[in-house]
Amino acid sequence: MSYVEVPFEVLKEQWNTYYLEDGARIRARVILLKVILEPVDDNVRLRLDANNIIVVSAPPNLCGEAGSPLTMEEMLSFARHGVAVKVLKADERYNVYKILPRGPVFKTKLVASDMAFRLVNRYDEDGQPVYLLGTTLAVMMPHNYHVLG
């Protein structure tokens, strides 16, 4: 069984917006990097490689001095040292892609949990508070395609 990377066209990639109970806003966007297909009988298995972009905008009272990028230790410590912040409203939008040259159109949506975690007294390079927002990528494909997790 061999996997084949296939070209695709971005028809629409949009920002999602999450409004938090502490007044901060998180904008998130998925960038599709690669589409891999594997024919199996009459079906096709699909794997998507993607990256998330996260941008925080918080009120001045939540901001601090600009910091350095998070260390691996800090990334792993969110559960122990993070403050839970409820997501009050989520505006999640579909991204739309087409497999080339004449393949199907499919949709993805970044879906976030209803809680974010803010790392106390830690700020990004712009002085914005640092949040962890759990997400998963939902995929809507034509019926004869199966998405690999």
C-alpha cells in the first residue's frame, strides 16, 4: 500500500473566533499543508496534515510584559498551573478545499472545547496572555472517502 500526496486548491480558509469569559478573544485558523490519499478497494482513505494559527487579543488588565516563546515544560504544565476560562461564544467556520485536478470538494472545521486555560503571569512576544485551547479538526468528505485520524 502506498500513499500519494495530491495537489489541492484552497477555496476558502477562514478565521474562527472564541470569546472568553475574562474578556479575551482568541482567533484560530487551520492551514492545510498536505493531502495524502490511499486507494482501498472502491474507497479512498485520506490523511490531512495541517497547522493551527492562534492569535490572542486581551483587555489591557490581562496583558503584561512581552515574553519569550513557551518552553516544553510550560506547555506540559497548563493542566497544573493554568486557570480555566470558559468560552462564552464560538464562531466556528468551515474551510473548503478541492482535490486537483477534478477531485471532490471537502470541508474542514476547527472545533474547540468549551474551556481554555490561561497560564498565570506568562505572556507572549506581544505581551498578550498565553492560553491553551483544546481543538480537533472535523472533516466532511464525500461518502466514498474515509478520513484517517
